[in-house]
Amino acid sequence: MKALILYASWTGNTKIVAKSIAAGLRKKGIEVKEKNIKKATLKEIEFCNILVIGSATHGGKALFSVKSFFEKIPKGALKGKRGVSFAVQAGWGGDRVVKEIKEYFLKKGIDKVEAGPVISAGIPLLPVRRPTEDDLKKCKRFGEKLAEEG
């Protein structure tokens, strides 16, 4: 099994969450690549069985780079893969982002999609708030669960 985790991060928090999910997957023996979605290529999708995509939340929506990436994916290219979405929110809207990413997956014909964690961190009021240790443990356990479910 192989996983590709793509993240759209604004303050670095979504990258931190992605690394925690990756740690859980690796702990269970899954080969994992993590990458900023802006730098990801369509060729990299072929690498994985599990495609995890996460985004920071801005105005209750995923960052534009998520939509832009999905627009490049040919219909049917995700067939046979498992899709997972997650979000980081400063105040609200993370659940909507998880749902938005799930809808992108479904439009591209992915077979199985599931919702991942919504983590509160970001810039509700300065300074930047980082994910807590409990948040990161939750994300690592989520990655382990993904690996166990295959």
C-alpha cells in the first residue's frame, strides 16, 4: 500500500497536520509521500492507493489550489483509489472544507471517500495558533486507522 498526502497550507498548520497523518500511516508500514498541492503533478497520483488531500480553511472554503488541482485530474484517473479529506480551520468552516474536497473526489469518479479530521489552528487573532499535541496524536491515530482499513 502507498499513500500520497497533498496539502494546501497558508500558515504551515495544514502541513504539520499532513505530517502527523503520514507518521501514523508509516507506523503501520505504508509508504507515504507528502507534498504541497501546488507542487504536485498528476503523475504522482499513479503512485498511490490512498490519496489524502487537506486544506486550510479560508472563508469556509478550501484554498484555491485544491480546486485548481482537481480541475487538472482527468475523469476516471482516481478509479480504484481511496480518497480522504481533512481540514485546518482558524475559527469555523473546516467541516465544509472536508465536504468540499469529498465532492471533488466524487466528481472525479473515486470509488471510496472518507472524511478525516478537522483541526482548529490558524489566525483567529494574532499570533498564529499551532495544532496542539492532542491534535497531532489524533491525526497520527487517524493515519494508523487508515492503514489498518487498507
